[in-house]
Amino acid sequence: MTVCTGNICRSPMAEVVLRDRFEAAGLGDRVVVDSGGISSEELGNPIDPRAAQVLREAGYPVPRRTAHQVSARDIAERDLLLPMTAQHARRLRTQAPTDADAGKVRMWRSFDPAAPSLDAVDESALDVEDPWYGGHDDFLATLEQVEAAADAIVDHVRARLRD
């Protein structure tokens, strides 16, 4: 599960990209990818039109979907939770029903080979930029950050499926 604030920009973008990468890797029938938000403010709203436009321009299919708020049950039922920011990660860990569930939270950009190492920086240095207050270029920058980590996430999940 990919996670951001309202589940209309970053996390649905990450969901779409990751689902596409799993399909391309032949794992689409073995991995379920979804997304959610830590806030209820956008609950039921569709993906932001600017995010949808950037995804379409990049060749991704954009499904009809509505914003979903992450629950403790969602956290317990997922094998991997991929927050877009350190704030999202803290919220997920606090909301997790068990310590084991909290351990399933891993920053999205921690998989980006060009991102700083968590050993060297605070977790917030791995935040995916929020394009909400920006324009087209900001949504493109967010998509670039999302795409930069996607292949390593697929590799990580593939390895876990072998275990």
C-alpha cells in the first residue's frame, strides 16, 4: 500500500506506477497494490486531475478510483506500507496494531538508489515532494521521484516472494 496525505496525488501516482511495474515483471497476478491517505479530507474524491494528466502523458493507465483513508485494519492486512513522507510513516507506525505491523512501514524513497541513505540522514530527507500547491512541473517532479524507486520495490517484493 502506498500512502500520502489525502490519497489523491502522490500515493495514487505511486500505486499506478508500481502496479504497472509489477505487471511488466510478470508479478501482477501475485501482488496487490493499492493506496490510502492518512487524512479523511479527500475521502471519496477522485485522483487529482493534474496527477492523472501527468500519468497519462507518461503512458500509464489511470483507473477510476476514489480516495481511501488508511485504517489500522489496512495496516494489519498489508505486507508492505510505503509512505511518501516521514510524517506519513510516523502516523502509520502510531496507528499500527502491533510492533510487527509498524515494522512493515518503509519510506518509498528508501528504495531509490540515488536517495540519501537513512543511516546518514533523518527520515524526512526521503520525503516525496508534494505537488498539490504547484503546477504541471511539480507533478512531473513527483512522478520522477516515484519512478526512481519503483524498480527496487519490485525487486524487494520479488525477493520476499521467493522466501
